[in-house]
Amino acid sequence: MNQHRYLRAYMAGIVAPTLFLLVVLAVFCIARFGLKVPAPIEQVIVFPMAIMPNVFGLWNILYVKLQPHWHTPIGLHGALLPFILAPFGFFTASSLGLVKITNGGVLYFNALYVPYGLLVFVPLIGIALYYLVWKYIVGSLNALVGLK
Amino acid sequence: MNEPDQNEISTLLREALPPMNTELRRDLWPTMLRRLEQPSARTAPWYDWALAGSVAVVLCLFPQLFLLLAYHL
């Protein structure tokens, strides 16, 4: 059972974002093409869809690789991921002109205005969600494929 | 190798190796039953429930954050 540890880690890592992104894509498609929400999300949606499962898989490989030397709980390891992904996503969208910074808040996709007071919650929620997903979903899948 | 040689080797091997104890030292089935009847030890601690609840409350209060999270995460 010690063979192909990193392949198993990658496969266990990609399950959660792959399933989640299908739901997100369905919601985006309904919002954009069904409800005619004036937000050009299709310009950027392919990018996170291609990146996210791979990032999760590679992050889980890193977790498995670091385990003998650095005994981090998997929830904490997963909670570190938004610190990389969120700024990356923000700068990508702002460089494409899809995010505009205004005096009172941030305008996403020319449709979704988020005041700065509300924007404070986004990283906190993101970190909490990643902690829970990694602890309970990725951790369980790691145990299932014999990585614990 | 002829028959007497084989017999001799077989005798030597039997003498050299200790006899194997094939009997179980104890009955394993009651332990197995106890293990099967145990409730799952993996229950979420209270702070994880609190965290999940807080996230749910914030998302219910500000549903526009759904789109933002879906993009950023």
C-alpha cells in the first residue's frame, strides 16, 4: 500500500474541487445565460476550473510529502491555501479589468458591488470553508486511500 | 538428489526449526464484535460546528458573498 503515494494524494485532493466546480459552473451558467445576469463571468470561469483541482491535488501531495517532517493538521494545511489563491484570483481579475476598485468598495464583473465592510468577511469565510473541506473531505479521502 | 538425502535434509530442517504454534492464543471474535459495536470515534468537535454555523449565518445574511466566494475559491 506504500506504492504511488503521491498519485493517491493527488487523486484524493482533486475530488472535492471537481465536484464543487461542477455545481459552481451550473450556477454561473444559469445566472448568466438563464437569468441574463450582466456579468461576463465566462471570460474567467475556465481559468479557475482548470486550475483549482490541480492546485488541490498538488497541495495534498505537498501535505503528504511534508508529513514526516512537519506534523501539520490537514485542516490547517488546507486553510493556508486561500492565502495563495485569493490574491491570485483578485489580481488576475483586476488585470483583465473584471474587478474595479472604487472609493466605497469593489465592483466585480460590472455587476456585483461589494462594500469594503462586507469584503472583510470574504477571507474569513474562505479560510473557514477551506479548513472544514480539508479536514473532513480531503482528510477522509486521504484515510480512504491509505495515506494516514 | 536421492530419496535418503531428501529424508535426511527434511529431518535436519525439522530439528533446526522450532515447531510452529498454529493455535490461537485467545479467541479473537469477541474483540471483533466489540469493535463492530463501537460508535464511530470520528465526531466533529464543537468548534467545527460553530465555524460551519457562523459561515452559514454570514452567507444567509449576505447572499451576494456566494458569487464572490465561488469566484475566489
